[in-house]
Amino acid sequence: MVVDDTISQALNRIADNQEELNDTLKKILGHYNAVVPPMKEGADRSNKYGRIADAEEMRENGQHN
């Protein structure tokens, strides 16, 4: 079977574009993995200390949880 040159070129462009997209997605994933876990740790820590502060405030005001 003979493949038309135009179809062959289009398939090659699609394959090249797919490789570029994969490289871009790898960069996005690397950035995500570098940024999101520390952000989540900070948010978790902040929430923990916020709950502690709320509980202390309730005790000082004579309120019960």
C-alpha cells in the first residue's frame, strides 16, 4: 500500500506535536510535584494551629467544644 506524501507529512507532524506535548506535560508534572506537596503541608500546619488557637480561645471564654 502506498501512503500519500501529504498523509505521511501530516502523521509526522502529529507525532512531533505529541512528543512536544509530552515534554510540556512532564514539565507541568515536575512543577506540580515541587510546589503542591509543600503547599499542602503548610495548609495542614496552618489548619492545625488554627484549631489549637480556637480551642484555647474557647477555654478562655468558658465555652466547651
